[in-house]
Amino acid sequence: MKQKTILVVLALCGMTSAFAQKKISKKQIEKLKTEAAAIVETNKKQSQVMVDKIFSFAELGFQEVESSKYLTGILSDNGFEIENSISGIPTAWFATWSNGKGPTIALGSDVDCIPKASQYPGVAYHKPIVAGAPGHGEGHNAGIPMNISAALAVKQIMERENIGGTLLVWPGIAEELVAAKAWYVRDGLFDDIDMCIFTHVSSNLSVSYGPTRGTGLISVEYAFEGESAHSAGSP
């Protein structure tokens, strides 16, 4: 739940210019941040269901069909406008909700799984549901659900307080194949966004924020033999 709390706080901070136009005090802003975090906590069951659903789909890069259908369905039901096949990628999408003039805050996270990582949930040892099948061994089942929880909490407050701005939720498609995001940038999809907050679950569910490491990109091919692992972090 800490990750979602950080998200709602950052998203609300991103709306500072909208608050300033209404001359809302710092004390009022802090109160709204606290309320947003409380809304997230109240809706924790919905968050759990979303996380578990994406875990159960366990779809590899460019095959995130059911995951995308499920997540965009929730966003659409909550008033977000869905644009599918972003950058010509069938499973890519942008979900946008606007409350008038103000900053645009984007929340992104990955959604694909990895090969041979099928695993029973809640088991602290290797126990595949289907031997050799793909699975979420990197936490990508949690990212977009947490972003949706944060976005819906902020949206509720923006509507009530008449705070102008736009919320945008987007998935990192086929992140394990180093895809999607480069296409988004190439096509200028982030050009008009004021703040892009990207999230990824960490080891032991720890929480942090700020600039990340390991964002460089070079093209190198390696061949590994042995047990499947997450190559970027723990080869």
C-alpha cells in the first residue's frame, strides 16, 4: 500500500499549479493528500483483485491481450477515454481522464511477464502452476493496478474540489523485450505531458522514489544456459 500512497501524493503534488489558481493553502493540500491515501486504503480489496487478475493472466510481451482488456475495462468504467493500439502496437493503450485546464500527469508501469516463471501465489519456493509456462516473476502484475488505484483516488478528489488537470495511465508493453517505450518516445506521446511517474515493484516490496539507475541502453546479445532468471537484475 505504501507504493500507492507515494503515487497519490506525487500526483497531487503535480497538480500544484491548479491548486495555486484556486489559492488553496499548504494546509489544505496536505489534508487532501492524507485523504487521497485514505481512499487508496479503503479500496485495497479492489487493488488486490486487480493485482491477482494480472498475475493469473501471465502474458508475455506483445501478448498482453487479456491483461490490457481487463485494465482498460476498469478505467473505461471509471470515465477514462481509451486509445488502443498506441504506436501501432496491438496491446498498447493510453487511458485519459480530464477535468479541464491544468497539468497532465501520466502514471506508467510494465504489464508483461517472463518465460518459464509460472508460480503458485503465496508460495516461497519454486512451484510452477504449469511447468515451463510463463509467469509474473518480476512484479509486473502489480504496477498498473497500483497506478489505477492511485489515479482513481486523485480523480475523486479532483472532481469534488473542481481541480483542473488531466490524468493519463499507460502500460509498458513488452518491457522484457526492451520495446514499447522507445516507440512511445519516437512518436512524441510524452511531448505534452507535464509529469510522468513510472513505477516498478521492488525487492521485498520496499518503496522509494526519485531518479532511477540502469536506464542506459546498448545492444548486446548473451547466451545463458541453466535456470531461468531475470537477466537485467539477477542474471
